[in-house]
Amino acid sequence: MDVHGSFPSESQAVLADGAQAHGDGSIKGPFEGDRERRDWLLQNLGEALCRKLGIYRLPEDLLLSVVIPCYNEKKTIHEILRRVRAVPIPKEIIIVDDCSKDGTRDILREMEGKSADLKVYFHEVNQGKGAALRTGFQKATGTIVVIQDADLEYDPAQFPQLIQPIVDGQADVVYGSRFSGESHRVLYFWHSMGNKFLTLLSNMFTNLNLTDMEVCYKVFKREIIQNIKLKSDRFGFEPEVTAKVARFMINGEDGQPPHRCRIYEIPVSYHGRTYREGKHIGWKDGFQALYCIVRYAFGD
Ligand SMILES: Nc1nc2c(ncn2[C@@H]2O[C@H](COP(=O)(O)OP(=O)(O)O)[C@@H](O)[C@H]2O)c(=O)[nH]1
Ligand SMILES: [Mg+2]
């Protein structure tokens, strides 16, 4: 398998604040048909500053698969979809409902088949976030796959920055990090300690220097995530995928030997919710994560 191929450097689309992604995957907005203006910005602000603003050239053929695991999220599902759609990147949105009981399913059935950019899958039994993600990954057809939780804790406006190291040909996998500089809601101390401890332990086994192994925002070249066999049904997904990404070997190009994934980390903002506001993950999942770190450390 070859997951190396670099993206073409010249392209049609520039990401810009205020541009709108439409149902057919096209981008319409202030820069539509206005290459001159885009080029003016790039020329006058410079590529470096434009990149920070999320303005850069996308490859013509780039399609982002946004996989959204969803369980009892009727309060946020409309808004998260709106925010995802507002990101000016051609994309397919894959929602996997994991047998919600709160009416989310009815909302999704309403939306199903109404727009070309949205695919919805339904689990008949609740299995967990990991299982929902497995279903979503199988269905993905894009160049790059990003995980988006269905709550509003993570902001899709950060997709351009998150996919950038892959688009630039520097990375195969990108993790967000809530602990490296961006704004975040101040919440549970022991919860964050737990996260840091799990990241530390995972790093000890994988020899990676991640700062946030449990983060939702994980971005993969599609071939990579579709070639990793995942087993964890619930939140054990995070340590499992991290261990398996760390071991994953990519065929070298032009007779070069296989090499490990190149992983980047990008700071992401985090608007954590409380348990009253609907958070699902709990201390039992922490123990499960602990078990998965050790279980997947050496194989499986
Ligand atoms: N498929 C599935 N998704 C779940 C389940 N529990 C949570 N999720 C989804 O997984 C994502 C993360 O859940 P959340 O409670 O926010 O966990 P946290 O943000 O990692 O602490 C959300 O999109 C949930 O809807 C579950 O049992 N099944
Ligand atoms: Mg969440």
C-alpha cells in the first residue's frame, strides 16, 4: 500500500473567512471566481500570515471526510452540522448514530438523503464511540479523514489548520492538542490530570511525545485509518488508535524502505461541557483507557 503521494501544489480553492461550503461540496463566498483578490491577499499579507488565518491553496481534488459519532445529541446536532458545513473545504459529512434514545435519530432521519454532502448511518444497538467511528471510517471516501464529536466542545473552524500539515506533505496523521496554547474552558482538575496521566503512559509505550492523546481531533490520510484494524467499541478507541498509528508502517516511495507515520500536533481550542450539559465519558472510561494502553502496547 502506498499512502505517500504528495498533493499537487497548485489548486483552485483558497480558504477564507466568510466563504461558504455548499451542499454540493462547492465553495462559494467572497473569493468565488476572484483569484485576483486572493492572490492580492497572499501577496500583500504574505503566505505565512495568510496560513495562520486559514487562507491557503487547497489541492483541486481534496475531499475531507468528516466522521461524526453521535449518541443522544439532539441539542447540538443541528449546530455542529451548521459549523462543519461553514468550513470552506470540499467535504463529505458522515454521521453515525449509535442508537440514540433522545430523538436524535428522528432528526437525522429527516436530514437523510436531503443533501449530497451528508451521509447518515444508524446502529441498531448502542455500541460506543469506537464502534461508531469504525463504521464511519469504512464509509469514508475522502483524501483526509477527521473525527468531529457531535457536541460543541471542538470547533470545526480549525479544520484548515488541522489538515494543513497533511496538505503540505509533512504529515500523515495530525492530532489536536488542548494542552498546548489555545483557549479552553476551565473545568475539572482531576479530569485533566487523568488525561495527562493517560497521555504520559501512552507516550511511554509508543515513544511519541504527544501532549493530548485523548483529544477528539485526530486527522488521518484515509488510507492509513482504513488500514488500521480497530477493536475498541467505546472510548478505548483513543489509546488503541494511538498505539496502532505509532506502529503503522508506510511503504517508502521509489525503493525507499518503509517508514513510520509522520505525526503532527496542532493546538486546538476546547469548550468543555459538564456532565449536566451531556458529557458521556467518565472514570470507568479512564480505567478502560488504562487497560487499552497496556493491551495495545505490543500488538493485537
Ligand atoms: N457512538 C457513540 N458515541 C458516543 C457514545 N457516547 C458518546 N458518544 C459520542 O462520542 C463523542 C464524545 O462524547 P463525549 O461525551 O463528549 O466525550 P468526551 O468529549 O470525549 O469526554 C460525542 O460525539 C458523543 O455523541 C456512545 O455510547 N456511542
Ligand atoms: Mg465531548
